[in-house]
Amino acid sequence: MKAVFWQGKKRFELGEAPKPRIGDDQVLIKVEAASICTSDFHYADWDCTPPIIPGHEAAGTIVETGKNVRTIKIGTKVAVDPVQRCGKCEICLSGIGHLCPNTRHLGNSENPGAWAEFLAVDAANCYPLPQNVSALDAALTEPLAVCMESFERANFQPGWDVLILGDGVFGFIHAMFAKIFGARKIIIAGHYNSRLDRIAKETNAITCNTHNQNLTETLEKTVGKTGVHLAIEGTSAGAAPNIALNALRPRGTLVLFSYIWKSEPLDLPLLNMKELNVLGSCRSLNCFEKCLHLVSEKKINVASLIDIKEPLADANKAIIQLQENKKNVFKAVLLP
């Protein structure tokens, strides 16, 4: 089968790979759409060993099932949760299997990802698509689900004011959910006017380009000096968590969504004196079906996120646009 391989550093190449063999509890999926995540560009940072078939955001049609699979049939169109759990450890049995220490995550050396014609995955990780949801839209279920997790972790309440740091695709999706869940005010901070304008048009968010606007002044004009109820960090910048803490009202909540590559110490006295909450949010728990329902109900406009659609053979074309045209591009999807 055709597949795209990470070959080290920033090199991605189209090549041939054996068609995956499935286990007794797995299914084989003919991939119809696989989107590109910025984390796909960080293999070298994690000291991974090439070659690797990337891709953990995918949807397609089941073409083969393992002998133990009873819950899903050949011909079913599904979205894929890339976090395959062991189901046996203490963490899985406690109900938070998305944090399983024995995770077999799609898109690594042992578990080839979805930038390919076919994908093998545990049947338990497949979510049937509503009739009116396309594979193209469903390929973004995973990024939708991990953003929904931020609000679930925060126990979000309608009427809250929300600050989102970061105007990338995850900032966009978080703003979408803030609107859907009934936020009173949504403030999004970033660096690109074109991105911020698109997010504002879709979500009614108040924008702040921190290259030429003062975030503190924007917040004071929007929600007053009391601060926001919830801040979501979606930039990966080391300074961002403390910026978010300063924007919170007493007993407000900071959700650390993005992985901070070069972390800075948190302002612990501020955290202490304002009795702030700081929560991590990684992957998603029981969010896939909820997200597919929202897409089916047209409450999430997935099309507004997708700027690039390319065949596998043109994966590098899509990657270059994502890396070099950030101000105009949110999401790229590969169509095997």
C-alpha cells in the first residue's frame, strides 16, 4: 500500500508499506481522510527513530474485522480514536484509560499511523459516523475531542468568561466550544489578524493581537478587572501559563492544553492568594461520540477549519503550506 513516511528531521516521503495485519480484537480501515496535526512535526524532538508512518486523526471504512470483533461490522464508516488502551491496568480500570501507561498510540514505530491507504486499530477505538457526517469532517473528530476535554476538565458552566491563548487550529476549536457551551464572553489572543478575524466571524470572539495590542487592556474593557473564569493555554509558549494565571478571577481555572516545550516556573504566590485551579488536559475521555453528534447537528462547522485537501502523494505540499503560511492555514487533510 501507499504510505507517507517520516524519514528523520523534517523529511516526509511517499513510499510502499505492507498492508497491515490485524489482531483478533482489531479492524482494518480503508483510510478516506487523515488530517495533519502540528505534533506530527515533532518526532525529532521526542527522539523517535525513523521511518514512521504518521497520522492519528483519521476516518474511513472498515474492510476487515478480527475474529473477536462483534460490536462493529465491515462496511461501517468510522472515526478513529488513536489512543489504544490496555484495558487491564489500574489506570484503565479506574475509568481514565485515555491516560493508560501502556498506551499504543497510532503514529509511532510500533503502531503505524493513518497517512496510508489502510490502518489497523483496536475495534474499541472506532466510532460509527452519523449518516450525514462525511469522512472528511470526521477526520477532525480527534482534535475536536481533545479540545472538548478542556471544558470537561474545567467543569465549564454557562455564563463563564473564557480567555483562549493561541490563534491556531486548537484555539479556533476551543472558541467554537466556548460558544456552543454558552460562554458569556470569549477572548482569544494570538499573533495573526487573518486567523483572529476568521475565528471571530465563526464564534463572535473578541480578539487581541498581542503583537500590537495589550491583552490586559483588552480584558479590562471586556470583562472588567475581576478577570475571566477560565483560561485555556494553547500556544506551547513557556510564558503563557503565567499570562493566563494573571487573567483569572479568584478561584478561576487554568487549563494547560498544549505541551509546554520550555516551561517556566508558575507564579505560586498568585496561585495561592487567588486560590486558583490549574489543570492538565491531555487526549480525551468519552468525547468522540459527543463531538460527532455536534457535527451531525451542524453545531460545529468543520469546513471552516479545513484549508487544504491533498492526496497522499502531495503530503509534502500540504506540510509546507502548514509550516510556511500559518496566517492563512488552519488544517490540512490528506485523502488517500
